[in-house]
Amino acid sequence: METNPLSTTDQTIATDMLFEAKAAIKDIATAITETTSKEVRDFLTKELKDAINQQERIFNFLQNKGIYHAKNVKDQLDLDIEFANRALGE
């Protein structure tokens, strides 16, 4: 885990990027199942792979910054509460 923490603003931006990357993955996957064109399906499949790689990079960045503890729910909840309190100025 890196020792240089993110500011609240940077953490919010990076987290939003992660959520948007996840949404893009879902949208592209849906589009793949709805297209009838092999050319479009091939293009979207490449885009899906790129989106998955981007999501992984963003998640790894946030995890390395200590923002996500995917395997420890209690630690994650504690971090979420701490972040919420910081955001509220408490």
C-alpha cells in the first residue's frame, strides 16, 4: 500500500472513474448481445476488453492507495465511514 494518500477530491474523482468504468463494461456487454453485425460485435468485444483493463487499473490504483479492502468488509466499512465523516467535515 502506498503511503501518499489521496485528497478527498482526488479520492472522489478516482472512485467516480471506477464507477463509470464499471457502467461502461455493463453497457458494452449489453450492446454486444443486441447487435446483429459481426463487425460491430468484434469492435465492441475489443472495447469491452479495453474497458475491463481500464477498470482493473483504476481499482488497483485505489486499492494501492488504501481506499479499497475488497477482501475485508469490516475494514472497508470503517474506511467508508471515515471518508463520509471527512466529507461532512466532522
